[in-house]
Amino acid sequence: MSFILPRGVVLPVRKIDVNMVGTPHPYEARNAAAIAANWDAEHKANPYLFNGTMVLMSRLELKGDRLDGVCHPVQYATMLYWRKNKGPHGVEHTFAFPALVSRDNALVAIRMGKHTANPGRIYFAAGSFEPHDFVEGRADLHGNMQREVMEETGLDISSVRRDLHDHIYSENHSTVIFRRYWMDEDADVLARRIEQFVASEVQPEVEAPVVIRSGDMPVGMSPHMKAIVRWHFSGR
């Protein structure tokens, strides 16, 4: 198990080969009792949490502009326990961000709902990789991004122009793979569409859209989001 990639810098990647294997993640197996106890506490505090299946990494390496990795299906409970106990334990989290860029060059993100595991946090509409995001064992990044944006905002990015390749940013044992999607509408129009979609949902994951313009740094963004915002508005 190895994680060999630069931290704290945005870098381009032109080839991504992240594979899911069917074997249990050693971290989950080692910490089964602690994971179960933490889940009981988390679920008691927030009954809306669902212990579904996602993936966590056991290897991730950047070789030139190629990103290679191996991940395993785990319970969501494992993720909740891990994020309280991050460290060099042979496990990391990798996820995909579709960075929506409006016609007037704003970034369009969302604020997570109060009943979620990340209340009030600001991200691009996204979610952790799940087993069905893998085709013949390999991660389908665009498929994951398209699904998450549709589920959380109602926007369809399946035919939207996007950057020719992805970029990554890694910090604190977590790595985001992101790509910009260049929307054909201004940010205010996109925000209204998201608001209408959220209002139509019985139990939306999203509280509200967040429009980020040059010079903005809203409270509630992760270091990964801040890095992408700075990078985009630097004119890259």
C-alpha cells in the first residue's frame, strides 16, 4: 500500500487508471469494532445517515502525468470513522469534482444540507465513488460527475464542453480529481435553476447554490475547494 504523489499543488493528469478490487480493505478489517461503535454514535446523532457502499484507496501514485490507483468497496461507516482518525494507515480518500464554470466565468457550487454528514460545507456537486461508478473494474470519472450533478442540482452536463484533461489536488490524505465543465448560461441563471430543483425535492441533499466569483472565498470550503478556486481565477 503506497501513496506517492505531491501534496498541496494542482497538477494536470492525462491518464487515470483507478481500479476497484473485490477484496476487503485491510483498514476496514483491522478496525471493524471501532467502525461499528462510531457508526452507532454517528447514526444516533443524525438518523438521516445511510450506511451505503463507497470506495477507499489502498494505493495511489502519480507517475509523470499518469495517476494509478487501487481501491476497495467499504461501508460508509468506515469513511466516517477514518475521517476522524486520518494518518498514514494505508488508506486514503479519492473523489471527483465537476467544477461548473458559468458563461460569465463564475464557479457554481452548492452548500450541503443540514441533515447530511457535511452540513453547511461548500463543494461542487459531487460524491464519493461507489461500486457502480466502475466499468469493468475501472473508474468512470465522467459518469460519476454527471450522475452526482444531476442528482444534486438537476443539471445535465452529459454534453457540456469540458476541459481536455483532468487535474488533481492532494492534501491531508485526500485527493480530488477535477475537471471544469463550461456551461452556456450565466451563474445567476444556473443558480435559479438549482434553487428550483432543490425546492422540488422532498429531502434534498443541497441547501442552496453558491456562486463563487473572482476574489470570493466563502466560509465553509475545504482546502481542496480553495485550491481549485485560486487555480481557476489565476487564469489557468
